Amino acid sequence: MADLKKEKATPLKEYEFAWIGKDKARRKATGIIFATDEKKVHAELRKQGINVTKVRKKNASLFSKRIQKILPSDIAIFARQLATMLNAGVPVVQALDIVGRGNENVSMRDLLMSIKVDVESGDSLTQALRKHPAYFDELFCNLIEAGERAGVLESLLEKIATYKEKSESMKKKIKKALTYPVSVVIIAFIVTAVLLIFVVPVFEDLFKSFGADLPAFTKLVIAMSKWMQAYWWIIAAIITGAVYAFKFFKKTSEPFNYFLDKQILRTSVVGVIITKSAIARFARTLATMSAAGVPLVESLESAAGTCGNRVYKNAVLKIREEVAIGQRLQFAIQESGLFPHMVIQMIAIGEESGALDAMLSKVADFYEEEVDNLVDNLSSLMEPMIMMVLGVLVGGLIVAMYLPIFKLGSAIH
């Protein structure tokens, strides 16, 4: 009996098999099937009326396994597909099997097939998902658990899918908006360094043949060029060291990350976007979990981790502590000093009317739209600064090099 329990508790790994055979009409047929061994492949295909002539276990490519990462967008698509399957009346195990086998991402396919095997072995979907914390966070698992308990798993999966889609869309927009100006500035500095090290010395040799006195601005640029040629390795070492130190402290130091997040909030344009984004994520997470019937204290803990900024994360954790000892949510949020008056009033109305999830959803919708508008306008807001940087760095160098050429006639005489 003990051996039987042990066997049941140990999930059997499924492998991918390619098969060739003939169907009921004696026509050649081929395909891919997942099974624990070749015997299971033959048994399954016999049920489908296929006479198998050849079965081969597919060896996964070393590169295909490692190159195909599982992205948050893959998890969002999985939640949406699973919700659709369950709404159609498909059992969980079969739904996992269909979604898993149809996934083009090999890593995602393996993950879903592993979850399917766990559920087949007697685990709940929540238990199976909790075995993969790198892909299914506490928020995801808590919502699935609430759905399983209440018997509304498909409804909760739709909410998760919507939440994940909105969250990923916002992240991509912010990342895209910030990448453009940073990339332009970096390229401008690289072009400037190349001009100073390689191009300016050519002009310097040309100016020496003139034998005339050069403008002060040109002399300054030539002096900078000589300094760059002599000490470029020091600048490269400083930049490399700074990048390494930044990555090291960002990975290991919580105070450094908190300081960094605090300074970002103080910047004019980017700070406004990050602030509104943090409020939108907080409201969306709390609304989703509140609608699922998750207790408020537990919901606040999950919401803290989704803010995307440590200043707001710490504030929400403090709000959670206040709510846990009996403080009303609206007063705890007001004391933090990080949330606008409109948010506090909407939450107050939600608490008093018993429709907190609906009010939080409206707050999330409002701030998500605000973030969308700010991100769309960020490029136009940043263009003057970008043009100024390009003008000072690249344009200044070009002007400095051409000033003596403009005076070429007088220099020759």
C-alpha cells in the first residue's frame, strides 16, 4: 500500500515522440505525441485507430531549450487560453494538455506538461503552480486558489489574464518610452568620442599646415581631443567600473535600490510616469484580488510587490500593517502621503458602499489611461532635450572644426 502511494505521488515525466503509421483508411499518417514511454504511444494511437509502423523519441535540441525563455507574456497567454478552455467545459487536465501541446515555446510546453502531470497525480492546480515560483508569483497562485475554493476558476483566470495583459502592456510602453532618449544620448556620446579620438587629429594636422592662429573654440576642442587620445582608457575604465558597481549594488543592496527609486520619483517627467504607474498597478492588483474574495490584508501584501517602486512597496506594506490592526484602508492610505486625494476618496466611497473592487478598478483605469497619454507624449517632451544634447556635443564639434576653414583665405595670406 505504501509503495502504491509512493508511486502515485511521484509524477512520471512525459517525452515527445514522433510517429509514422496508417489510419483507418490505410492512408499514411504522421504526428507528434507526448507520453511516458513507447508502449503508451502505441496504446494511445491504437485507441485512435492508427496502425503505428515507426516511433522515435525526439531529442530536444540543446539550443532550443536554452534560447526559448518563458516571458510574462507567455504566462498571460496561458491564463487566457486556460480560461477559454474551462469556459468551454473542458476538464483542467485536458485543458492543460491541449494548451501545452499547442505551445510553440519548447520551455513553456515542458512547464505546462509538468503541471499537467502534477495535477493528474492528485495535486490541485494551485499546488502544481506553486512548484514553479519563477513563473507563477504569489498573486497568481492566490487568485487561482481563491477560484478553486469558490468554484469559479475560469472567471478568476480571465481576471488574471486581463491583469497580466494590462500590466505587461504598461511595462512595455514605459520601457519603450525610456529606451529611445537614453539610446540617443548614448549614441551621441559614442559619436563624440569617435570624433575626438579619430577625426579631430586629422583636422589638427591640416590646421598646422595653415600656419595661422586658430580660434579659441577650435583650440579647446583640439585640447580635448589630445586629452581623450591620451586618457581614453581611463574614461573607459571609469565607465566600465561605474556600470559594474551600479549592477552590483542594484542586485545586492536594498538601501541603494530604495534610494534609486526615490530619486526616480523626483525627476520631472519620468517620475510622474513611474508614480502614476505604481498607483495603477496597486489599484489593479487590489481590485482583482478583492473581486476574487481574497482578504484585504493578504491582498495588500500581494499589491505591494506589484507596485514596481520600492518607495510605494514599503508604503503599501506599512498600510497593510495598519489595516491588520483595525485601521480603515482609506485612513491608512491617507497617512502614507503618497496617494492623491482622488484615490483616497474613491477608496472611501468603495469601503462605505461595499464596492471597493469596482472603485479600485475605476482608479486603475484612470491611471492606466494617464500613463498611456504620458508615455505617448514623452517622445515629444524629450525631443527638445535630445536636440540640445546632440547640438552641444556633435554640432559643437563640427562648428569648431569648420571655423578655421571659414577663415582659410585670411590664414593663407
